[in-house]
Amino acid sequence: MNNRPALPPEIARRRTFAIISHPDAGKTTLTEKFLLYGGAIQMAGQVRAKGEARRTRSDFMKMEQDRGISVSASAMSFDFDGYRFNLVDTPGHSDFSEDTYRTLTAVDAAIMVIDGAKGVESQTRKLFEVCRLRDLPILTFCNKMDRESRDTFEIIDEIQENLAIDVTPASWPIGVGREFIGCYDMLNDRLELMDRADRNKVAESIKIEGLDDPRLEQHVPAELLEKLREEVQMARELLPAFDRQSFLEGHMTPIWFGSAINSFGVQELMKGISQYGPEPQPQNSADREIVPEEKPVTGFVFKVQANMDPKHRDRVAFVRLASGHFERGMKLLHVRSKKPMAVSNPVLFLAADRELAEEAWAGDIIGIPNHGQLRIGDALTEGEGLRFTGIPSFAPELLQTVRATDPMKAKHLEKALMQFAEEGAAKVFKPMIGSGFIVGVVGALQFEVLASRIELEYGIPVRFEASQFTSARWVAGPKDKVEAFANANKGHLAQDHDGDMVYLTRLQWDIDRIERDHPELKLTATKEMMV
């Protein structure tokens, strides 16, 4: 890591990160405040606010606005303090975890948001494991300190024990719940005070000379000050000091305390990302490592979103640039189809608003509108046949059959389902025998989202019905053996939207039986999305 040459300044100022958390820890609110400080929006919306004007910017789907949850990952780019932030907001709801897993392949760091009262929750643990697999550096933000929350040491202990990572406090809360007045910035020896009256106002920061500075007494009530001095001294003795190398390797997380809804602690966190966060990192491909300073442009698609603009049947592929300096109008090779592709109208996102991207650098995330050519896992290069690795596709845990309530619309339904399959929103299987489609998802809420989107975006009312199958496995092996197997098990086989063979089953016993009777075949629960 240390012996790599310095990156060109344009690339070095990029910070590409995702925000992960359990639902309701305040992730979307934090995203809003990031945009507010980045000057991208004038007024932060709340997830459940009055009137359209105050809707959150990052939840643009109708369903997200009705329910107050984030369903699809959205990307945003903005400038802060001389740095270019590329922020990806991921769905916290566990039913959409696959979208989140894929998003984490496209970022260099993650911000983990935890709720000060609830601590580490199940979904946080799951997402954290994914960051672990990729050794992503993690910054922690403990939110909702203005409500009754747990003891600071207790929260830190819980993170250390549950997630097996060293925690170092970057700030320390002063007071808790109603008493919460701000934080002491342990990295820069400053006092940060919160203004409860105006939520869109920046907190005031007072430079002090350590905790013995007499000026502290003017701002902090005596009993809180005594507790603060005691706790900070304990923290400095008991907890490790911040070590950037250890943080970049994913072994240590700095923690900031604050209240996103009161805009408090957010700026300190943003400064932490700018100063300590990783610059764009090398990406893995099947043949070699791609470093960001390489001249040729390379990038991969980690997400496809259909119908972001319902007036046009458009699809936008989210592309993470891995190297080079991209300029609008460039011709890139679409590796899977081996065809050149002129990228004439790439977009940069500010949640639902977009602007044309005249240029982008390694580390940036751009959107490429297309009509179905680009899929998750696709590589775009200036001619090299690269295949990016590590973008997973998981076997669905729930299967249902889907039918259009109007039989005349069956053809249209097929088209709609294929779109969602390519977007990665669901797996769609076409059984070899019989008509209709089987749709597989990771969480039950996705069926509702799909039904509402098919009706809203395509005007086709659909019914989901229970399927006789409960799980799906991809089949791989020598061609003749696979064909012989297919002929003997037609009733159980289907194809996914890529045309790959899938074995649908009711019982784990079926899977074991096939592994026993057909040792030369492989049944897998994940499929690498490769070209």
C-alpha cells in the first residue's frame, strides 16, 4: 500500500464510500445532511416530512416515499472542502441486502451508522461481514445522541465485541438525551456545540487548548464538564489511539457521535473522511489488478436501475470507474458483447436530479443511460478484454409464480420481468415445462415492490402465487452430462434471464440426492456476475 506512486491530484481527491446501517438508524437523514453541507441541496428533507417539497432527495421511488424506507441504492456526487465525494446510499432493509452487497464492491470505504439507543443490530452485523470480506475501511457514526441513549463506553464495547474490530473515539459526547449539548473533538482538541433551534445550521466550533482550558467553563455546565474530563481521560488510557494504517487495512474504526437530524457531528465525520479516508483503490479483475492511475479508462457496472424517469423507458447503468480519465463522447469497448459503445450522455447523480458528466476520473460513479445492453458485472474498457471479479449474485430464498391478471398482457409481462432481472431486482426463471414465470427474491418485501413497480411502470396488474418450489441452484458441469441430467429432470429445470440452467427444488433432500447421483455436476447457490 505504501510503495504505490502518488496518484494524480484529480484522482487523489476522490472519496468513494457507502453508508450502511440497520433500517431506521438514520442513514438517509445522514445522507441528506451530507448533501446539505456539500452545497448540493439548500434544505434537507426528512424521510417523513410534510408535503412534497421536503421529501428526501435520495428516496426517489414512489414506494420509498410512501413507506419512508430506502429500497434501491442511489449514488450522489458533490464537493466538500476541496474533495470530491461519491456517496452511495444503500437500502438498510434486509430484504434488499443483495443490492447492498453489490454496492459494496464499488466503494473504497463504508460509514456504519448505529443508533445510540440500540447499538449493533442484526442487519448491521451482516453488512459489516461483507465489508470484512473486502477489508473495507469503516468509519462509525453513532447517531441519535440527542435521544436517550446508552453509555458511551458500553456502545464502544459492544462494537468491539460483536464486530471484532478496534474502536477509537474521534469525538466524545457531552451529556446524553436532553442534556446532550455537543461533543469534544478528540482528534483536534476542539469543542463542538450543537444549536438545537435551527436544524439546518452548522454547529459552532470552538478551538481550545485541551481539556484544562478555562474557556470550557463558559460553554459547558460544571457537572457535565467534570464527567467529560473523567471519561476522556479514561478513554485515552483504555482505548487505542487512532492509527490511520490500521484503519485503512480494516482493523480499526474511528467513531464519531452526533445527531444527524440536528445536523450535529456530520461535518466532523465528513472531515474525517476527507483527511483519513482512502483514495481510489486498485480493483481486481480475473487476470490482473487495475490501478487507478493507469491511462486507459476502465470501469464496471455494479447496479442497473430501470425507469428512473417514468416518462422514458430508460435504464441507467451505474458504473464505477476503476482507472483513467473519462471524457464525454468516448468510445469504450463493451467487453461481454465485444462491441464498441459511444458514451455520449453519461450522467452524474444528485439523487433524483442528474446532470451531464463532461468528464470523470477513477473512483467516480457515473450513470450510463442505455436500452438494455449493460448488465450488472459488465466491464467497459478502451479495448482490453477485462473481466472484473467479485460481484456476486445470490440464489433467491423465496420463489413465487407470477401471472398477469389480463391474459392478453402475458407478452408485456415477460418484457417487464426481463427488465427487472437485468436490473438485479429479482431472479426470473422460465420453467422448461409449462407456461408462466417463477420469480425469486431474497426478502418478501421485494414481491410487493415488484408488483407495485410492474403496475406503475408498465400498467400491468399482476398476481404472485405460491410456487411448489422453495429454492434454486445453478447447474454446471460437462455439457453432455448436463444435457442427460436435463432430459431426466425436465419438471425441475428452468433458465434464468442469462439462459443459464437452474435446478428448482422443494427439499434440501433433492439437492443432496443429485450431488450423490451426479457427482460430476455442480449445484451452486451463488453465481459470479461475469462477462
